Amino acid sequence: MTTITNNDTKSINTALNQIIDEIKKIKERLDTIEDDIEDLQG
């Protein structure tokens, strides 16, 4: 049986937070691209 320690949980949470931050950055970039496309379309 595998035991999950508090340190494991902290590491997982840290990794998830980093992933969430990266997803937010990607979403911001996509929003910017969307705005640029709308501008180009007039």
C-alpha cells in the first residue's frame, strides 16, 4: 500500500498551482489573439 505524506500533498498542490498559472497565461494569450482577429476583421 502506498502512503501519501503531507510533503507529497504539498508537492502536488504546488505542481497543480503552476499548471493553473500556465493555463491562465495561455487563456490570456488566446483572448489577445481573439481580439486581434476581431480587429483584423473590422
